[in-house]
Amino acid sequence: MIVEKTNAFSKDITHLGKTEKKLLKGRIKDIISEPERFKPLLHYKNVRTAKIGGKRLLYQYLKEEGKIILLMFKSRDAVYAYLKGALYLYGIKRLLEEGEDAEKLFEI
């Protein structure tokens, strides 16, 4: 199994203490041994989340390539706020590409 990490993940783990690093390392080992064990995220292809205390480790499992990409390690609120913003921006981009009116972007 190939394991890669993003720059965001590397940045997220720079200030971790010994205990958090140990827990994170153990969870990564769990992910490598059983990548499909943890909760998949809706609306994100092949992205899963694993809990470590009050934080979430987001990773992408690419089964066909035999690859795991560690995406980010943040507090639960920060992860979901980031993902919500990414989904929102994706929706706007998609609507604009389809030639929709700007007014439709703000319909409720």
C-alpha cells in the first residue's frame, strides 16, 4: 500500500505533541491495514474520515491504485467547515459553467 500526504496534512501535524503523534501513527496503521473500515464522506469520492480524540483524519483511498492519501488532520468543526466551503464553491463553479443566471446561485 502506497501512503502519500498532502501539504495541508504535513502542516496540520507540525505542532502535535507526543501523545497526539502516537495516536495518529496508530490510526494510520489501522487505515493501512483496513482502509475501508472508517466512515466514508458523502459527496466526496473515495474520501473517508477517522476519529482521533476531538480531531478528524481525512484520507482518500484509491483502491485500484493501492494508494492512501492523507488529506488533513484538524478539529471536527474545522474539517467540516472546510468541506462545506469546498462544496459551496464547487456548486457555484458548476452553475457558472452550465451558464446559469447569477440569481440562481442565491435561490433558497
